[in-house]
Amino acid sequence: MSNLTKIFENKKVFIPFVVANDPDFDTTVENIITLAKNGADIVELGIPFSDPVADGPVIQSADLRAFKAGVTTERVFEIISEVRKHSDIPLVLLSYLNIPFKYGYEKFLKRCADLNISGIVIPDLPLESRDEIAPIANDYDIDIIPLITPTSGHRIKEIAEAASGFIYVVSSLGITGQRDNFSEHLADLITNIRKYTDVPTAIGFGIHTPKQATSMAKIADGVIVGSAFVDIIGKQGRNSETELANLAKEIATAIK
């Protein structure tokens, strides 16, 4: 059992998401620590990317702000290093595959291990290409967290059986962003996944209210909230701390 899987034992897990270096280095560090202090069980940190095909306008804008502030992959690792001076909150990275590929899989994953990063979500990593990075990640006890969507169909069995850490269940078709309607078949999708694995499931994409979080927590093991936090940072910039803390506490309370 991995470090991530253990976090899901006997509780519903809350995973907020922010983008690294949005709007700058120091604020990202402060925001991660704020989320850790206000109910987050795991924090997902996005590495800005020039072609984030899974992400909607809110996160795309955050990526642009991070680029404007001079983000690089090395800068992301420096942010995490600074966080580690203040918090041992479990961290998961969201990275498109080209970033660790260009950095070098071995070098990238070693840096992750040195900074106690528990897992990586790679939205554009197809199952057929998983073995180019998963064995190296396994050597460093880092989970490559798969995504399962409402259209994964016959591939669910293979994806689920290869999963470790947790499974990122996409709530509905489309890109990230706050929404009010989700797939009507999410409960059936979770039931189907559980035929093939005991690895925990966490639902993400579009969840932005405590009420929605409560509903998702009834059918899955965890809830991922991204755009709602990124939107606060987009509007409040360096003064996001209070609103981030308030929303984090509300979501954490809602899923208990």
C-alpha cells in the first residue's frame, strides 16, 4: 500500500488544487500552507504548461500568470522545497507528460522523491505509454495516478488494475472548470471501478461548492477541487489567504 492510499483509510479525503507560481513564488508557498492548515489532506500542485489540453479558462489563465512571473520546472521544485520547510502535507503534482520527458524521467522523479512528493497526475499519458515512466516512478515510491472518465468504457478494467495511490475520476466530459451538472452515471462508474481494484477513488473536474462536495463524497473516497481555488487566486492575487482558508474549511467539513 502506498503512502497516498493510506491517507484514504477510514476517511473521505479532500484534495485542493493550485497552480505553481500563481501569482508568484511566495504566494504559492503561503497558499499551500494555508490549505494544509485548513482541512486539506493532500494538495495537488499544477506545473504550468503551454498547451494544457485538459484545463479550462480559469486554470489556463493561472498558467499564463505563472509564466509571466517566470515559472520554470526548476522553480516549481524550489517552491516545494520552501513548502517542505514549513509543512509535510502530502503533495501530488499535475504535469503534462512533456515536462518530465524534457527534464528527464529519472532526474525528474528523483527530485520528486527528494521533496517527498507522493504522486503525479499526467492527463495526457495514455495507458499504452504508462510503462515509459511508471517503472521509474515505482523505484522512487511515487504513484502515477490514472484518470478514468465517463467514456473510459472497456478500458476501465485495465486502467484500474494498473492503478496505485488513488484513481482520479473525471466528473463529466470536457475540460476543467466550475460546473453545476455532472455525469448522471458517476455512481455506476465508481461501482464499476471497484470491481477491479481496492485503490481509492477521488472525483474531480468542476466541483466548487460544499454541497457538491458532499454529494461526491457519498459515492467516492475523495473529492478534488481545483478551479474554485484557482479562481480565488486569480481575483485576489497575493491577498487570497482568507478566502482560500474559508473555502477549504467549508469543503473539508462538507465531506466528513
